[in-house]
Amino acid sequence: MRKLSGFGALWASQATSNIADGILAAAAPLLMAAMNRDPLAVAGMTIVQFLPWLLFTLPAGALTDRIDRRRILVAGNLLRAAGFALLATAVALGWENVWLLYAAVFVAGTAETLVDNAALTVPPRIVPRASLERANGRLFATQSVVNTFVGPPVGSFLAAVAATLALFSGAGLFAVAGLAALLLPRLLPTAREEADPRRTPASVLGDIKTGWNHFWNHRLLRRVALISAAINFFGTATGAILVLLATGPLGVPAALYGLFIAVPAAGAIIGSLIAEKVIPRIGGGPVTWAAALAPAAGYAVLGLSTGIVPALAAMFIAAVATACNQIVVSTLRQATVPDALLGRVTAAYRLVVLGVVPFGGLTGGLLGATVGVRQTFVFAAAGLAVAAAVLAPGVTTDALRRAEPSSPAGERPVLADAENG
């Protein structure tokens, strides 16, 4: 029997782990609320979830470029499985504790920095350049579906039955994701990065510096990263208080608030699926402009409108645009960065793009409390429009095309060598 293709194995592993993420995204806060309703304790969940991205993203990138990436996907998912299985066992024995939950979430977040970083470097090793948009679109669409529409409802239902059932289910799915990753071909480092046990910790720091410098000195990558960071910053600032806008000035009943989550998620899925058709037709440059201006216009609509339908329509369009841009950026990074540097450059990119998330949430909360909820959305619209005007002009379709090497990334011989190893 022919084994699952490389992309099929990656797809299966990522889909399964994202279902587990969705289940635990609902179950873990419910468990926390059952143990402790102190707002600071509940907010601590977000801190321990995102702290690993600030601490370990760059080392994760260096590790990705030094060892077999398949091994990272397997070990990272199995580590998450073990952490939540131990937590489930503790809860089943009556040993539930806030600090145990924090520890499990922190361990899972640390493993996620490794798994997600490595997974983003795999497609160009197993997919031809001409198919990268399609491959990335399918991966991101699947992630959106299972993280939003499948995992959380299942997690809520399982947690309502028993917290241990939800935790064990998440742990089991992470284990399946690790086993699925075993079906990938070996993804050994490229020639300069062959594993060498004599390498010292100082050389790891040197690797991190090399990756960061390559990222920061690549003008186009740096520019698209800053655009994405601006989108994330203002997106988090508004998202942090969206529930206050919807249930307050917009008068949305609590029972309908789920639409403000589901509609943008649907837009992200559709954007991921149509990206392979849209990007070649209109070009990556206009997509980048749309990714910044569509959310900016959406924030203005949300801040000034009094109707639910215009607000949801604006959020849907913005989600489609940003999803398409995610494909543009991922494909640019995968197609232009040498494989020996891809893990570190991806980590540097994600540090910039995700590192602003906690600060965006804090800014949104402070502005909402001082100037008002609606005014915060208008401020975000203006801020993102200014960021687009400053950063987006340098990201043109021609610049994106010129950035790619003459030989397609998919023609690299690394995969064949790995399979023979």
C-alpha cells in the first residue's frame, strides 16, 4: 500500500493538532473558571499562552534549521499530548490546581512555537513552487475551519460532560498528530546545517543572529512583516473590546454574538480557498493593500455604524483580504529564503508579527476605558490606514516576483536526499 503523500501527512498532522487546539481553547478556560473566577487568574491564561512566543520563538527557529523537521513535529505534538494527559489525570484524581493548568498551557505553548515554526518551513520541501499558493491555502483554510467551527464547540460539549473527557480528547488528538507527522519524509538540514554534536551554545546564538539579520536586511520581507504586525496590532486592539461594542452600542443579543466570531472565520476560510485564483489574477501587491485597507475600512464601519449587517459584512470582507495576504506572505517567505535559513527567518518574522498581540490587546483595553469603545475602532481605522500608506507602497507585484530566485523552490533536491536517508 502506498504511504500517504508528504503533503497529505503534513495536512493530516496539522488538521488533527488544530482540532486539539480548538477543543482545549474552549475547555481550558472553562476549567479555569470552575476553579477560580478571579479576573487576574483568568487573564493569566492568556499570559502563559503567549509568553512562550516571546521567549522561545527565535531559539525554535534555530532548532528548525539544525535538526530533522519531521522530528520536531513529532516530538512537539507528543509533548503537548503528554502535558494535557498528565493534567487530565491530575484532575481525575482530584488534584486540579490553577498552577497545574498554567503549567500545561505553558508547556503546550512552548511546544507550539516549535511545531508551528517547523510546519511553516515544510511546504517548500514537499510541494513544487507552482503549487505553494494552493498548498498554503488548504493548510490555512483547514486551520480556520477546525479551530473555529469544529474544535471549540466540541471542546465546550466535552467539558460540560467532564473536564477530563475534554482534556484526554485533546491529548489523544495531539498524539495522533505526532503519529501522522511520522509519515512525512525525513526533512534533514541542508548542507551547511548538517547536525553536528560539537556545536556550542554560542553557535546557536550566532545562528539566531544570522537568521534575524537575514530577515531584517531583506527589505521586502521586513516590510510585509511590519504590515502584518500593524494588522495584528490593530486587530487585537479592536478584538479585545469587540464584545463590548457588539453587545453595547450595536445592541447585539448575547445569543447572536457568535456571529461576530463565525462570520470573520468564514471569510478567512473563503479567502484561503480562493487565494490561489485571486493572487495570480490581481497580483500580490494589490492583495497587500487590500489586507490593510479592508480591515481599516471595517473598523470605521464598526465604529460609526448602528447596524449589525454592515458590521458583519465589513468583518467578512476584511477577513477574506487578510487571509489572501497570509498566503502571499507565506509563499514569499518559503520561495525566497534559502532552506538552511528558513526556520530562523520564519521565527524572526513571527516574533515581529505575533509579538505585538499582547500590546495590541492592552492598547485596545486602555483606549476603550478612556476614550470610549466606538472611538477606539475609529482610532484603529485611522492608525491602520496610516500604516498602510507608509508601508504598503513598497510591496508591489513586480517586487514580489523579483524577490523570487530563478529556480522554483520546489525543485530543491533536499527531499529526494532525505527520502533516501
